[in-house]
Amino acid sequence: MQSRLWIRPYLKTHSRAIFNLTNISNRMNRRVLIIVSLLGISILLFYKGGLFQMEGPKMIKQESGNKINVVLFTPKTTPALPKIELIPEKVEKYNFTKSKKRPLKEKLQPVDIADWTILAEMPTYKQPKRVLQSDWWKAAAFLEIIGNDFSFDDAMAKLGCEVHSFDPSMNMPEHVRNTSVVFHPIGLSTSVIKDFNPRHDIYVIQDQSWTMMDLLSIMEMLGHKNRVLDYLKIDVEGHEWSVIDYLLKNGITSRIRHFSLEYHIFPDWPDKARYPDLLRTYKRLKEAGFYKYFTGIHPLDHTPKKFNIQADVCYVNIKFQS
């Protein structure tokens, strides 16, 4: 008995592919109908792609054993696809030839126009004139001036504050900056010292002689004896511990609104036997009403021989009395 199965798949081309493949199984002695749909789809795609042309229905007979395989094609004429023109990608051509014109060299300028005056007063270390006039030397000098940063002082002065800055290590005379900040070559201490020899560190390499004054003496010198300090900022490289004791002892802390400082404990100073006293000083400042709202810790070293602590701390006085 011959079995026949008709498949009419709906394709995009609306073409019909009918396959009737009959084969005989010797073992089962029966006919098995195999429908090969994938082959039909492939043939239609090849037809649509124009690999071969068929004008109408065709029948191809193929003998296989004692049966005849019939393949019937019923193609539908489809219009030819429009040719797509590929637009070549635009390739920009770069001219790598060296230009004869040299680019204009940007004139070297410092961060602050006043830095030119500082540059003229800086040591030359016996360098020749060609080095002193080179851009790299000037740039290095201006970068060194960044360490003597007045940006905070200048910003406060622009807000209308009366600002006085003190630093004996800068080797600069007393002067008024263009922002009205008054600079004094005086150091902060717990008493008045006319000839103070500072310890050597990264800022003080050679022997120097400074004028030091305590805070009450400075305020009296400026005519601020009975005035309030809106902001006191100190960075005195380890002497802050004795200065804090001085402020607490003389009752000045109640007249300070904001207080910021940098704490220092160097490997060789203060002596480790004083560490418990430093802790007590730190706690007394909190008891006086100074609330810490910012802490910036520097890199720490906890090895005994190189023990080092440095931290920037900002306080607001919650017990301030005007």
C-alpha cells in the first residue's frame, strides 16, 4: 500500500513545495513515507536567490530500486530584488607632515599675581641666569610657593573678615596682601621670645632665629584685647600641645568660635613619656566645649622607633560666650 502525505507550508514567497517520497523497507516489508521539508525550503531559497531559474512546473523522475521518486516544483514568479549599492565608508586622511608653523607658546603664569614678588625674593642657590629665566625653574618655584598657601586667608578676607597671618619660617617681611590680609613674621608660643631657635625639620634645615609671642600679647599688639576670635587656625609643628594648655589656662577658649589645628606626634618629639599628658590635654579641649566636626588623618606609622601621628582637626565651640 502506498502512503502519501501532502504538506503546504505558508512561506513568505507564498510558494508551495510538495514532496512525495516513497520508499520500501526490506525488513518491515512496508512502505514508509518520509517528508523532507527542510530540503524544500532550501531549494526555494536557492530559487529566490537566483542560483537557478525555473519558468514553470517541472517534474523530475528518479529511479531508485523498483520505485520512482517524483519531485514536483510549483514555483511562483517573484519580482527581482532591487540591487543595493554599498556606500564605501568615508576614511579621513590625516596629514602627518610636520607643520612649518610652530604653535604659540603659552606664557607661564603663577597661581596668584603676587607670586611674582615672592619669586624675586626667593634664593637663587647660585644658579646661572639662563636657569633662573627658564620656565621649568619658574614653574618649580611657583609650585614651591603652593606650600605657602594663602587661599583660605584670602577667601576669608574677601568675605569681609579682618585676617592676620603669622609665620616666621617664610623669610618674608611684614606686608599687606592685595586681599587685605596682613602678614606678620611672628611665631605663636606660650610667651614672648625675641630670639627663638627652632628645631630642625623638613621646613627648617638651617639655623634660624625667630620672634615668638603668645596669643594674648599678639591680640594686645593688634588692639584686639577685648575682641572675639571668630576663627583661630594654627599649625605649629608639635608646639600645639603647649599652646592648647596656654589657651585653657588663660581662659581664652571661651572667646573662640571656631578652632582648627594640626596635631603632631613625631618619632623623636614629644617624648613618649609625655603621651599620657598629651591625651589629657586633648580631652580637656573637648570638656571646654570644642565639638569636633572634621578630622583628616595623615599616614600613620605605629612602629615604636618611627611612631608618627598627624591629623587636621576642626572644632566648633558649643560653649562660646560673646
